[in-house]
Amino acid sequence: MALQAAFELSKRIESEAAADRTEFGSADAVWRYFRPTLGTADHEETHALLMDNRLRLVKSVRLSSGGLTETAVDVRCILREALLNNATALTLIHNHPSGNPRPSRDDDQITQKLKRACETMRIYLVDHVIVTDAQYFSYSEEGKL
């Protein structure tokens, strides 16, 4: 029980330290922000970081929570949140509970749909980051945006 409590305390400390960072210009910053919660989750979740022109956080939004291997993502809901919060930039984030950060074909498709929709609405899609406990995959860093 003491060991479990120590791990939980460590997660909380890391989460609070990450919350102090308000700029999300790198995939590593995004991963560090979401790793304490999404990295250890046993189900998939999708979130969006809504930001201003300087990539400072306006709002973090949980878009969906799903099963072990997938969760629903609606591009319209993402853009609605961005528009309602006057965000000019956004990063899409989801986790892979399996621990494998490589994107699926569905991940690739939703990224391209979101990119086209963001271009239409003049919102900058900064990245799509897939989070696991030990590592991440960044569409931007891999040149897939």
C-alpha cells in the first residue's frame, strides 16, 4: 500500500509540475502534460489543447473516452470547441493503452480530416500526439502533418 501511495504521489507531483507549463510548442511538453493521466489509463481517451497564436494554453478539453482499442473522434466537435474558446491553434492528443505509440490507419485518417478542416477555419493544427506511459508519437515531428 505504501508503494502504491508513493506512485500516486509521484503522478500528482508530475501532473502539477506539467500544469505550470502553459506553452505547448513541442510534443515533449504535450507528452509530459498528459503522461500522468493518459499514459497509465486502461482505456483510450482523446483530448485537445486549445491555444492562442503563441501556443499558450487557452483550454484543455476531453473530447471522448472509449474502450481498450478505440474511441470516437468527431472533427466537428473539435472545431466547435476551438471556435467557442477563440483558439487559433490546437493539438490533438490521444493515448494507446497497449503501450505502442505507432499510429493506426484510423489515426492517420482523422489527422488528415482534422488538418483539412483546420485549414478551412484558419486554425493552426500544431500536432497530433499519441501518448503512452514510456513514449509518444508526434505527427509533426515525423513530418506527417
